[in-house]
Amino acid sequence: MSRKREKKKDPGTDLIIHDLAAGTDATIAEVSDYIVTKDGNWVVYGVSSKTPEKDGAFARKIADGTTRTLLTGNGNYKSFTADASWYTWPFSATATITRPPPLSTSCIT
């Protein structure tokens, strides 16, 4: 009898965003992978949590901390990249989706 081995999923680590102009810090917990847009306005990141319901891909506007959910569900979100315009952020996700993604995939303006 052969048993399929489940891959161990490690939780992410803290991502700390330093706002040098304002002298403030913001911490995002359990980040597994991220990119910062070329203009420095957004950070797009994946969360790998000890609590699978918190897993997902998110985009955060650095100036005001506004966060947009790109996709959620128990899984692994990684390999973030951007197209030449920096308006499309493909990523790899192996996930069990717990709610549908937004109707518009271009939710960042």
C-alpha cells in the first residue's frame, strides 16, 4: 500500500515595511514571497499561515496601507512577478479556494 506524502508547508515570516519619510514601520505577518512594484507604490505578497484560512495573495498600497485581496484559500502562493507595465502580477498558486476571486483581476489602479 502506497501512501501519498503531503508536502510540509512552512509558515511565512514577518515582512517589515520601513517608511523612511514618515519614520514608521508596518509589519505583515507570515509572508512567504513578495515583490515591490517598480515605482515603489505597492507590495504584492503571498501569505503562508499556520492557520490555512489566512493563506492568500494580497497587494498593499505602501502610502496608506490599503490592502487588496487577490486570491485566498489554503495553499501556497509564490513566484510573484510583474509584466513590463507592472499592472499585471502573475503568480503560482496551489490552493484550495474557499471563496471565489474578485470578478475583476485588475483590482489595483
